[in-house]
Amino acid sequence: APLSVHVDRGKLLQVLRNLLSNAYKYSPDGGSVWVRLRCLREDGQAPRLLIEVEDQGMGMSEEALARVTERFYRVDKSGHIPGTGLGMSIVKEIVELMSGELRLR
């Protein structure tokens, strides 16, 4: 039987918007961004939505990975890539409000 997950539509759209915006901003011109959405059920738990976003960007250092969800933290310090440094912190807050988990690598 198909699995379904109940989510707040507005919050899910904000998460997707921020993740995709970040992926496109940090990918080279003409680079690809892949998005996968899957519904998972583990050990009798309620189904969960897994969102994976993969880009061809420059990658992040260990320090950047540890700090990217901090408010106003910017990986790009040069100012060449637009943004406020809030996108990933908002993603983390929304995901945690929905009892989820944000994993970055």
C-alpha cells in the first residue's frame, strides 16, 4: 500500500524553496541540481518524508557544515553570491518543528 505523510504545505514549500535556492546559488552556471523525495517507514514508526537535494557546487568545509544552519552564517564571504545567511537556519527550524532531522554532507 502507498505510504502518505501529513505535512504543513506552507512549511514544506518553504523548506523546498530554501534548499533549492541554496543549491542553485552555489552550483556553477549550467550545473545540475537533483531532488529526490521518498516516503519511508522504519520499524513500525509513522511514515517520514525524506528530501534529498544534491548539487554540483563547490562543497563545504567541515567548519561550514557545522555552522551553515546558524543564523546569518554565510559560506561565501566574498559577497558574490546573494543571500542573507538565513535560508538554512530556517530549514533547520522548520524541519525540527515537524519532528524531523536535517543532515548535511
